[in-house]
Amino acid sequence: MTSRHPLQTNGNEAYDIQPEINDAVTESGVQEGLVTIVAPHTTAALGIISYHDPLGLEDVMDEFQRLVPARITFKHEHDTPQDAAGHVLSTMVGPTLTLIVTGGEVLLGHSQKVFFLEFDGPRRRQFFVKVTADPTPGA
């Protein structure tokens, strides 16, 4: 089962997409298997981040900007310097996550959630969630 989830971003921020992932797993009825999340964009990524302190999310995004700042010295600039930096960050972080489903729930630590990481916003985005059951023994 694959589901599509639209997302309007307001800027370069981390967006909590855990509820949509949890809903997709629940709706699938899969008890044991995998869930794969894909952000089909070249200037966005997915990450697992602690959600307890919202300022921690800001710290993560600030560090991305510090590591790869938008600048005019990129060789490639499609739209803006932010676009070029977004391509680099998306490549570094990655647009896909695969997580274990067990007991009908996504296996994450107590303070972890999946976030959509926008590096070139605001934009209309989307992400996909695919839930796959483990093979049935003897099938």
C-alpha cells in the first residue's frame, strides 16, 4: 500500500510528518514489516529528530545552513543560491527512510519522530509512504 501526502512548507524548517506515517501503518493493517518514506524532491530530505524541545529542531536546521550556506559561489544556480544549497543538503541527508513496523507500530525511540526537512521553501511538496508486510512463512 502506497499513500501520497501533500505538504505546503512555509520556509526552511523541519515538518513533523509522523502522524501521517503512523496513520498509513494503521490503515495498512500490517503488524510486522517495513515502512518506507520517500520525499521525491532534490531540495528536501527526511530525518529522524528528537521532538521534545522545538528549539532542537531549529538548531538542526540552523546547523544545516551553517554547514552549507546559501551563497552565490555555487557553480550551479537554478533559481537561487538557496536552491543550490538545497541540492547539496538533500544529497547529504537523503530523501528516503525505511523503518521497522512491529506490533502494528513504527519502531522509533521514545523521543524520535520523522521530519520532512525543507531546504528551499516555501514550496508545495509531497511525500509518499509505503507499508510492506513481512512475507508469510511458507508462502
